[in-house]
Amino acid sequence: MPVRRQTKRLRRVVGVIMLLPLIVLALFLGLALVYSALPPPSTLMLGRWLTLQPVTRDAVGLDAISPLLVQAVIASEDQRFCQHGGVDWDALRDVVDDEEGPSRGASTISMQAVKNVFLWPGRSFIRKGLEIPLALIVDTLWGKRRMMEVYLNVAEWGEGVFGAQAASRHWFGKSARDLSRNEAALLAAVLPNPNLRSAGKPSRGVRAAAARITARMNGVGGLMGCLKD
């Protein structure tokens, strides 16, 4: 009897372990479907709320965000946004042998949105390995327009400042709808390191990055067809 009981218990434990991935996948798909209609928080926002730190975010639709900011973000972050299915395999192959680990250069807007909403910050092969399949799934579920909308509403643009609307009001005192070309480029320039870079008081390096983004913006206008209604 004891041996049989131990065997049954072992089978139950193995069964639960085997079910865990399915449970996690079901939870992820459920959240992804909910977030296809409702504005999601980012994991950084949740972390700040849990530690009683302030969060500024005012989620808005893509129509309430200047197309210049969308253009600047695509020019800076992911010029093949409308061409890939969530993962830019060519860019990923270019950095897969990077001795310092995965870089932001391989991350598409879809991958960054998935990281911000479902995963954790930091650089690791484990997180990057999760980003890839999740980005492919979410890119299909949400579509490009919703993906961009979510990204621009969860991206961090300063200490506790999340989303394009909050960033525009914080740094420039205006709505995201009214951003100028230069302001849009400055916001895109601080995305790689929003806690050390300032769009409102840009350093020489941020101004130089914004100038490069501005120069590239003219070339991406025709690459935004997937964002049309």
C-alpha cells in the first residue's frame, strides 16, 4: 500500500508539473485577449504600484497621438515594423553571437511591447527566448495598429512617466496629438534609456540621436501602411 500511495502521489505531482505550462499559456492568452481591447499596465508600472511609487499614465488611442511620434519611433526602433510578423529574424541573426548578450537592436516594437506588458526588464537569453514566441502570438492577435497603440501607452519616458500622453505633458506641456517633429524625435531618442535621458532637457548625445532620427523619418513614411484604419 505505501508503495502504491507513493506512486499515485508521484503521478499527481508529475501531472501537475506537466499541466503548468498549459496553465501559464492559457493565462497569457486570456490576458492577451483582454489587452486587445483594454489598456494594459506594464510590469514596471505594476512594480511601482506595489512599492507605492507614483505612476503617471493616461492611456489614449492611436488617433490621439501625433503620427510624427509614430514615425519617429519606427525610424528609431523598428523600421521593418510593418514587414515582419513580430520578430525581425534578420536583425536577430545579426546579434545572436553578441558576447555581451541580446541587445535592443534585435528587439522589434512587438518584442518590446510584449516585454513591457508580460515579462520583466533586464537583458538575458531567457527573457529574449520568451519574447520571441510571445511576440509572434501577440502580433497576430492584436494586429499592427493595436500593437503600436499598446507600445506607445506602456513605454517609459522618464521616472514613473509611462505612455506618450503622459510623456508629452510632462516634458513639453502639451497633448501627444500636438507634438512637433523635433519633440517626437526627442521622445524617440530617450526610449533606450528613459531614466538617464531627458527629452525636456536633452544632453548633446540626446540631441544628436534626435537629429539622426529626424533625418531617418522622411524615409519611413511609406513603411507605415499597416497602421491605417
